[in-house]
Amino acid sequence: MGKLEILADAAKYDVACTSSGVSRGGVKGMLGSAAACGICHAFTADGRCVSLLKILMTNYCIYDCKYCVNRTSNDVPRTMFTPQEIADLTINFYKRNYIEGLFLSSGVVKNPDYTMELMFKTLQYVRNIHKFNGYIHVKAIPGASQELISAVGMLADRMSVNIEMPSTESLSLYAPDKTAESILLPMKQIKHGIVQSKAEIVKYRNAPQFVPAGQSTQLVIGASPDNDQKIVELAENLYNKYSLKRVFYSAFVPVTNGNPLLPAERTPLLREHRLYQSDFLLRFYGFNSKEIFENSNGSLNMNMDPKCNWAVNNLDKFPIEVMKADEMTLLRVPGIGQISAKRIVAARRTGALNFDDLKKMGIVLKRAKYFITCGGKMYASYRINEEFLTYSLSENKVYDDFQQMRINDILPEQKLLPHAFNDSLPQLITAN
């Protein structure tokens, strides 16, 4: 229990946990199954809440990464699990219905190969000795041999290699024991292994699968001075070059005995949230990093989501007619998501749509109404301009150039605020 408390707590800074992406039903004579969605306290399509046993093999580490709580220069309690202990924990927790899978990471003890071999032995115990058929996510250790990474990949569902720092300059400054090459090489190997495995399955139906749920990585946000644009551009390149399933963003949290190079305060979670929103635009909405940061100083707007921010900066592309626009064009409209765009395209084949129909389909009219028309008509007669939309779409109703009027500033003959703001502000009626 002492080991579990230390190593489970040390694993909380690794956020690269998500739905497994693998569906594997129960097999007679084997334990467990893997659900396509839902691990680490996520909800599956049928409403189940499932989780992983998320631990480090050890928090001993030979590296001195400035942002890491487990760095060798940090004075924290250290301990280590044996492969057999992790296997026993996994199986016993599964039998008690605590978990449905395993998330295994580790500090680097002795050297990368030694650590990776211990993780491989752990998976051997879990898969081959205990016949566990559930979901397993393993962190690949940068610098480990290709043979060990290949061996682990045949037993794991997902692997990830954490980049942590968004640039080579930051990596050399904050993680001097790591190199960009040592991180990108296993990424490249995992990608090629996945491609080769898929080709073999086409020829041989029962060929073993290599990392069937793909690979992911993690970036620490705010520890280095890299701006949002550099982070999103890196994520875009990783998706294009290494076919990653996900890039995870972890807001920097100051650790004990912090380095003077690091910020004294934690990175706001809102910045992490904006990066995830931008990430979704890259993966599902057909945007690229240049569009997201168009007319910006390299930082995301903390007061407006990236999609709304893009739309406000590109008013010449709106309004869009929902009865004619293709699916990719509809995805550019704030308030319209993937599912609702498909619903619009399907529903308009049978008849004309109105704004009530769109609302029933799940479109967020609070945002979409400024950018669309139905049958050539807008939701209301808005005075569409950048200032009005910036205020209306502001999540906190804050706009840098907007100053709240005082009641004394309103002339007696002014009954209402300008029509453009009627939808967003209360109608102030002066007393005669």
C-alpha cells in the first residue's frame, strides 16, 4: 500500500490517458476485455464509468528534468514495484471490479534499456501468465532499443513517447539529459510498426497486432516560454508526420524545490483548455495552425474559443446558407459540430429547415445565429461587425475596448441601447 500511494500519486502528472480506441470482446480462457471508449474514469457509450490502474513502475530517475517532480535532484520518497507486483495488482484490482485496464509509466532507473526491459517483463506477466485481455497503455522510454520497443508494442494496446517540451531549445534547457532524436526515433519506429502490422493483417488474418490503439504524446504547457502558436504548430506536424492519435496538453504545476528557470505559479487551466479546443479544430474541423493564429500575436484568445475567434476575424466568409453549404463549410460555423453538420446535410434533403429545426438538431444557436441564414433569412436583424461579435461571443462578456456605461451617461431621450447590443445586454429604460 505504501508503494501504491507513492507511485500512483507520482503518475498523476501524466495526463496521456483517454479512451482506448480498441474493441476486444471476452475470449474463453482469458480475463478481461478492452472497450473502444472509456478508461480513466470515462463514460462508455452504454453509460458505464470505467478506469485504469494508473501507476509508475518506479519514481527513481537518473534524469534531472527541471519540470518533473520525480527528477533526481528532487527530495521525495522513492520506491519501486517489481514486474510481478504490478501484475498481481492489475489482476486483483480487475477481479474486484476496480479497473478495466492498466496505464504503466516509469522513471528511468539505471538506463532506458533496463527500465524498458522491466516494463516488458511486466506485460509478459500480465498478458501471458495471467492471460489478461484488457486494455494496456505503456509509456515508451526515450533511448530504449528498437528491439525492446517492438517487443512491448506487441503486448500493449497503446504506446506513447512524451515530448514534454515544445521546442528543441526548451528541451535542452529544461531536460538536458534528453534529446529530440531520442524521442522522435521511437515515435517513428512505432508508426512504422503500426503500418507494417496492418499490412500483415491484410495478408494473414490472425497476425499479431502492433499497438492497435496507436500512439500519443504529451506536452507540458507553461514551463517554457514557448507560445501557443509554436505548441499548436508542433502538434500539427506530429499528427501529419507520425500519425498520432492524440497530443495531450498538461498545464505546468510548480513542484517542490522548483528551479529558478521555472515559473513560480501554475499555468492557468484555461490556457490548457484553449489548446485542446485548437487541437480539435486541427483533427476534426479541417483547420490548420495558420488559420487558427491568423491576425494574432502567437497566443490564443483566453476570452473566446478559437473557432469563434477565427470566425470574427473572417466575417467576409459569412453568413453561410445552411440549405446549400457543404459539410466542411458548415463545420467552420461556431456552434455547429461534426454530428450536427451531418444532421443538417441529411435533413435538408427532405425539406427546408428553419432555426427551430436547427436547435432540435443540437446546433448551439447562441453562437451560430450570427453566422448562418435559413432560406436566405437571418435569425434577427443584427448589425454584424467585429466589435459587436467580440462582445457577444465573449465567454466572460469582457472586451478590451468595451467600457460599461454608467446609468448617468444615458441621455433622457435614450430609451434603449443601440439595437446591435439588444440581444446581449439588458434593455435599460430610463425613468422619465
